Amino acid sequence: MAHARVVLKSKKPVVVLFTADWCGPCQQVAPRLEGVAQQHPELLGAKLNVDENPATATKYGIRSLPTMVVFQNGKVAKTITGVKSTTALEKDLVKFLTKAR
């Protein structure tokens, strides 16, 4: 898990999955995000447990889980909500990917 400092200072886009242990759909999305991050080294993936970090979830307006927030140059560049297939996730992230699969 990347620390906030790493996420906000990263030269690469960082996709943070806001999740919770009790969130079944989050458990489905997590390995898909990890797979996309492994396929695309120009992207970093991270998870943040909202139950352990409620202030951060509130700061970024997280209202439903799973939600993924893409940070680029320390700022929110995109928000993706809901369960996504790997293909749909890559499509949502295409502008941050430099390598086609």
C-alpha cells in the first residue's frame, strides 16, 4: 500500500481503490486493479481502507464502494465507481496508459 505522500508525489498516475473488508464488490475489483497495474508499469495501484481512514474518504467525497480515484501530479484526475471488468477498467484508464495491451 502506497502512503499518501507517495500517491501525491508520484510522477506516475496512481489509482487508489477505496475499499473496506466487508465490501464484497471491492474484493472483486481489487485483483483486477492489481492485474492492470502489473500489465501497465506506467501506472501505480494502491488500496485505502475507508474504515481505517474515514477522514481521507470524506476528503475525496467517497460515497459508495468500490470507488477508484486516479491521482495525477498530486491531484484527482478521474473517479471511477462500481465493479468493473478488467477490460472496462482498462478502458476507463486508457488516457493514463502509454502501452496498449
